[in-house]
Amino acid sequence: MRPMVSFKLRLYVAGNTPNSAQARTNLRALCRTHLSGRHEIEIVDVTREPNRALTDGIFMTPSLLKLAPSPVRMIVGTLSHPDSLMDALGLTGSLR
């Protein structure tokens, strides 16, 4: 039996802008469908923590970092294309 892989994700948003709200909604939907019980999402609002965004190399929002499992990957945008998002996160073929 394969061990369960846990995904650590960090989403950088800019307050409640439409694109940030859409990215939050799309990420939660993807995780609920494909990573149920196997993910952790941290939301960082760059309007409240601008220095953290700069330290982490975030210059555009919304931006998603997949921190674990390796490799670390960054996806920029509203995360509105589930197939592309799954490919970018390295999930293609492993969960379908």
C-alpha cells in the first residue's frame, strides 16, 4: 500500500479582489475533489503581509506555491483551468 502524500500549498492573494477570490474558490474546489484529507492550504494576503511576499519572491497575485511534495512549483493566476492546474501540481495521472 502506498503512503498518502500530503500537499502543502501556499496561496498569495491581494485582499478580496475578484481574481484573488476566484483563485481561493478554485483551489479549494480542486483540493476538495482531488486531495481530500491530504492537503494543507495557507493563505497569505499580501496587502497585510507585503514583506513576506517580497521575501518569498512573490511579485504577482494570485500566486500559488506547491511546497510539498517536491519539487516546489509556482502557478500564477486564478487557477481556473483544473487540468492545467493538476499538471502544474504534478497530479496528472496519479489521481484520476
